[in-house]
Amino acid sequence: MHAWIDGHLLPDPTAPAVAVSDHGFTVGDGVFEAVKVVDGQPFALERHLQRLVRSAEGLGLPDVDLEAVRRGVAAVLSPERLPLGRLRITYTGGPAPLGSGRVDGRPTLVVVADELAPSPATTRVATVPWPRNERGALAGLKTTSYAENVVALAEARRRGATEAVFANVAGNLCEGTGSNVFYVVDGELRTPTLASGCLAGVTRGLVLEWCGGREVDEPVETVQRASEVFLVSTTRDVQAVSHWDDRELPAPGPVTREAARVWREREPELLGR
């Protein structure tokens, strides 16, 4: 693991480095991006940086210094060439008084690089009872306020699954804790719209560009009629779902296999970009 904080590469990435009063630490006032690294090169970095900017604006944080981020990325990737890895870019409100109120201080910028284990070819998902609020202040933003996801994922694992999936307040399918959902009904590939409150995943956007599919908001129960389902994310790429709650599914089905094939074929186009 290699870590860079506010312009400095840390000699020991496990040493204390962030102030205990940092607003990202105390109240989750921050945003982040997870970027896959393949053969030492970040994948779709510019798309991730665009989303980082949107999330920071949505949270009301100061403008992100993208050149500083790029310097941080170069610094953590230069010590070793990761065959498969992950970048974590975190941007917070910086030190502030304890409590929710912000001050006009300097934000904190952290970039970390570490190895990434390949994802399994298939996964099990569980629908959890807590809804995403598609009208909430943080809807669609990739913030560091992840406690809701922690609780949901723990419940999914208790039920033998490896990902939890949320409906939204309207009862429509939304997203996983760290993934977007694609499903096939009547031969048509579908995924929830961004109005559902789901994150505008970089992988989600690329699958829609490269493979097609219809964005539609439907009750979460619609997935029970799906002939196949797959999840997409930075760390999963295209991952077939073998079980949804107690229902077994083909994993992978033909649409999933084709999406995975196209992904493998086109992924090199965005390495280093």
C-alpha cells in the first residue's frame, strides 16, 4: 500500500496522518472515488475525476484541485507496478470543530493505492428492508457516509449473500451497497434510472454505452421475473448473480456473458485515461 496526503507521499502508509478533528472522520463530510488499476495504469480516471467533482459540488465542498489529484495518483502508482489494484481518492472538508458545522478551512485530499484481489465470477445478493431515499440530500453522491451500507452488507452476509440491494422510498429497484444492478426481462436488458437515487456508476455508464440497455424504474419485485441478473462496479466489472434472495438464476446467462465479453474487449481503451 502507498499513501499520499496533501502533497506528500507517506514513508509509512499506516502511520497517523489525518487530524482527529477532520470533518470527514468526525461526521463523514467527504467524497471519494475508487479507481481500478490494471498493469500499473488507472482505468477511466478522467470519468472518475468528473464524478468526484460532481460529488464535491453536491456536498458543498470547495473546488477539487484535479491537478493535485493527478499528482497524488502518479505518486502512489510510481513505487511499484500493480498488476491489479485499486486507487482510493478521498476528499473531505478538512479540520473543523467537533459537530456538523463547517469552517472555511483547508480540505483534506488523500490518494491511496493497494493491491486488489480479482472478484469471483458470480455472487449472491439479498434484498434488504431499508430503502434508499431518492429525494435525500446525498442521493446520487459518492460520499464517505457509508454506515448505511455497512449495516446492509452485514445483513446480507448474515443471510449468506455477498451484496445487499436496496429499493428506494418509492419501492423501485435502486442499487447495491457498492454496485449497480442490470437485469433481463423478456429479453431486454434493463437498469434503474439515476432518478431512482442510485449512483451514476462509471462501470454502469460504460455498460450502457458499450452494450446498450434501457433505463427504467420498476418495483423491486420485477427482478423476480428476470431471466438473469448481473452487478457492475469498479471492482466487480460485470459479475453474474447466481442467487437473488432464495431464487436461483443462470450465472452467467447469455446476456451477461456477452456484456462480460464486450467489457474485456473494450476495457483497454480507457487504461491510463
